[in-house]
Amino acid sequence: MRVLVILRPKEGVTLDQFVPLLEAEEKVLWKYLSEGHVRSISYAQDIPGTIVLDFESEDASQAERLASDFPLVQAGLFDTEVI
């Protein structure tokens, strides 16, 4: 099942908060890409920092669980929306 997950930076979050977590974030993303969980990545140009992940998952709850593994989500820097 194809599920879109939108990650939006929470209001007031700064780049300085993101930087220490980017390497770990990249590792999770590459893992999901190589396992076939993430099909593609897009960026919303009208909302800076917003990422749209196209997941291949059993259902929306699995995609939401997978998205919750991203370090920036775990740190509370992103809001997550599952479509």
C-alpha cells in the first residue's frame, strides 16, 4: 500500500537543533530506501524544511510507525501527517 508521510518542522525549531541529528537521520532514510519501505522523497517548496516521504507499507499505521523511527521525529522537531 502506498502511504504519504509529511514531516513538517515544528514552529520555532532552528537549524542548530537539526544539525546534530542529520547523520543519524540519513542512516535511517538510507536503510528504509534499501529495504523498499521508502519509494521516494520530495520537498515542499512552499513550506521550508517540509519533507514528503512516499512509503510502501502494509497500512497507514505501519508507515506512521516507520516514520516515528526518524531521529528528528523522535526529538520532537517534526510534526508528522499520514495521508
